Amino acid sequence: MTTQYDVLIIGSGAAGLTAALALAEHKKVLVLAKGGLDGGSTAWAQGGIAAVLDAGDTFDHHIHDTMRAGAGLNRQDTVEFVIERAPRSIERLVELGVPFNQDSGDLHLTREGGHSHRRIVHVDDATGWAVQEALLNAANANPNITMLAGRACVDLITGRNGQAYSGSGRVWGAYALNQTTGEVESYTARATILAAGGAGRVYQFSTAPRGATGDGIAMAWRAGARVSNMEMMQFHPTCLYNLEVKNFLITEAVRGEGGHLLHPETGHRFMADYDPERMELAPRDVVARAIDDQIKRYGLDYVHLDISHKPADFVKGHFPTIYDKLMGLGIDMTKGPIPVVPAQHYTCGGVLVGLDARTDLPGLWAAGEVTESGLHGANRLASNSLLECFVFGEAAARDILGRWDELLEPPKIKEWDESRVTDSDEEVVVKQNWTEIRRFMWNYVGIVRTTKRLERARNRIEMMNKEVDDYYGSFRVTTDLIELRNLLQSAELIVKSALARHESRGLHYTLDYPETADQARDTILVP
């Protein structure tokens, strides 16, 4: 089955739906989601959205904070482009009905690590869910937007898939597995936007949702797009340590509102030993490495995050979601500390895009965590991620509409061919490889790296590539197989990028090259 729309959007989070709403004023848009429409990272975001809204704040301050956190690897034109558009993005969200917290009639602003001012708008400690809900409501109400859940994209459709072959690299849509029927369907469009999120699930411990398997990055790479700075994987310093509950994030704002990081046995406030000026408000890479060092140096399972010195009503009022969750686990954050460990949190690298959200491939745009736009550099500043989604979702829509007359109708596309494959009777192979990738990536390509560990990871990937390719070529695709293929491809890009960077900068810290080079250079991989 081949279905054609004006524009195809892969991903139903903040970037994808922002683009869809802007495009739907003039065009018919199809949004595909793997799993549920609210299953991406947007709904999981606790903290908020950064924007200059306070009288004492300036764009220059926000730009400086972003560049400082990014360790100079950011592209300044991108940083300026995004930050100057932030207040308008907040206005649009208010118009969509996002119920941001108020303070005496104005938006309540909190502060997070790396920020010099209070500039984070939020909805309690569940901002992402409120944003996702508002965007979905608006999209559902728009007759020009069709949203299909349960579609796991297999690969981008390019000229190579045309009935009349073309080597142009032009993207015409995507092949996607219908998870209900088990059939692979073809979706074509004049323009395609990748908004498929990051690759957090490459790691054993991650705050990312189950579906963050690097699908968009891997598909774009296979189609011929460059990727950049894949070694820059952000680890959130404070994920709840609990043997029953996995991947529960304790938002940056807990530290922003006065939480202390303590050695669990001595009570020592250890950030004074690593960054005495900024303490717990240092950028995430600094805090994550400090916690990692404490855990390894003293043989700990976790460290403590303590905000119990603040009034109980203050804590409950600012963090109701976290408070309720922890109380259900027998932890009262108003009376004692929270056990926390670092976990992978955000993919700062990705598909290379310009300010118009264009990729290298004609017909393909991208926005959000799937991209490397130049905003985050070597380390994302807290609460700049949702902001990037809104600004680049709008940029992609604006560029597509402005160039619409140049975009041709899709050609006839070959149907998906599964005549030479069978149903798998060895699902254990997929599960084994999935587990193995995530474990060796955590152990060898984590917060602190060495060349020897990276080479070990590269060797494991080389061995697994043949096994996964053979499996993919022999059996019908399933969501698990699609994700395994993309996980392995993403892991390979991360390791290759990390081996290419002979310095320590931001999120990439290696014991073999502990110094930072004088000149910041992107790690750009070419297919």
C-alpha cells in the first residue's frame, strides 16, 4: 500500500507537531508515530523551556550561558537564531493553552544548572506532558493533519526505490511497518521531516523512553546524510536509584531550587571539590562526572540529592509529580535525601542541519533531538531542548512552504519486497544483541572514556554488524528488529566519532586526551 500526502512527518513530539501545525494552514500533513502518539521524549520532559522573559535577563546572557555550557562547540549563528525566537515560541504555546505556572500574574520562572538567570517556564514538574497534550489537541482538531500511531519506520524512500531508478539521493517519504497488520507500507510526500528523537536507548541506563533507538539518525545516515558530534552524549546527573523503578528522572530544577549533592555516608557536599563557584548549578557534564567520580572512588551505588532543608510546602508545591512518585516508593523528599545516579539523557549530536532545518538530502528536513543544529555544542544547556524543537519545527515548515513550487510530485515507488524472507523463529537473537549493545556502550562509551575501551566497543560492533545484517536479510521485519538495526548503527556512529576526537571537551571526556584543544571542531562523519 502506498499513501501520498503533501508533507510526511516522522515523529509526533514537540518538533514534529510544531511543524505539522504550521504546515497544515496550507498543506495536507501526515504524522507517523512509532508506538503511541504521546510515546516520545517530549511527554517525559520534567523541567521546562528556557526563554528570556525576565526584566533583568537579556538575549546576550542566554547566548553566553548556552555557549559556555557547550564548551565553545556551538555555532553562534544557530544559538542567536534559537534564543531570539524563544519568547515568541512561549507565546504560541500559551495561545495553544499550555497552563504554565504563574507568579502574581506573570509566568513563574525557575533556574537550572548553567543558567545565570531565572528563565525556565514550566508546568509544575511535568512541563513536557502539558506541552505534548496541547500540541496533540491542536493537531487532532486540524482537518489537514492525519496522525497514525503504531508505524515503525524502516527506511527513508529515495530515488533508489523509484520504479525508474535515480541516484539523486532525493527523499520521497518512508517505508513503515504497520505494527497491527505486520505489513510494511509506503508513505510518500513532496517533503519529509525527520523528528524522530534521539538515541538514548543505546545505553543500559537512560532517562529516554523505550522508543529512543536512534531511528531517524540511522535512517538518514543509510540514505546518505552526514551526521555530526555523535560522541556528545549527555548524561543527566540525577536519575532515581531504585531497583524497582527504572529511568525516573529527578529534574535539574531540584538543584536549581537549592538541592544539595551529598556523599551518602559522610554527608559531605562534594560539588565544592569540583566546581566551587557554581556548585550544584554547574552544567550537567561537570555534575555527572563529579557523581561518577564519587561513585567509583568510594565504591558507592549512588549519591544523595537533598532538598529537605527547604520548607515542606515549598518542595511539594514545586515538585508535586516527583514528590508523589517518591512517596509511593517510601521516600519523603521533604524529610530526607533522594538516592540518585547519572543516566544517559540527551543526544547532542545527530543529523547535520542548517538554520532552515534542511539536511544534506533534497526533500528531507529535520528538527529536534534527531539533529545537530549547532545549538547545543559539546553539552546541552538545561531546558534548551524543547526550545530547539519549536524553533526548528517552525523553520522546517517555513522553508518547505517557501520552496513549495520547486518540490515535485513523488515518482512511482517500488512496493516493499519481502518475497525472500520468512518469519523469524529466533527472537532470542534480537533480544541478546539488544542487551549486549546497551551494556558494552555503558561500560566502554560512558561518562569517562579511554581509547582502549572505545576500541573494544568498536570490535564488538564489527562482529555484531554481520550478524544483524544476516538476520535482517533473512527474516520479516518486526519493531524489535528495526530498533536493533538502528541501535547498532547509532552505536557505531557514536564510537567512530568518539575515537576521532583527540581531546576532552564537554560531554566527551577521555583519560587519554584530558586537555581541551585550542580550536573547537565538529566531528562530521560522511556516509
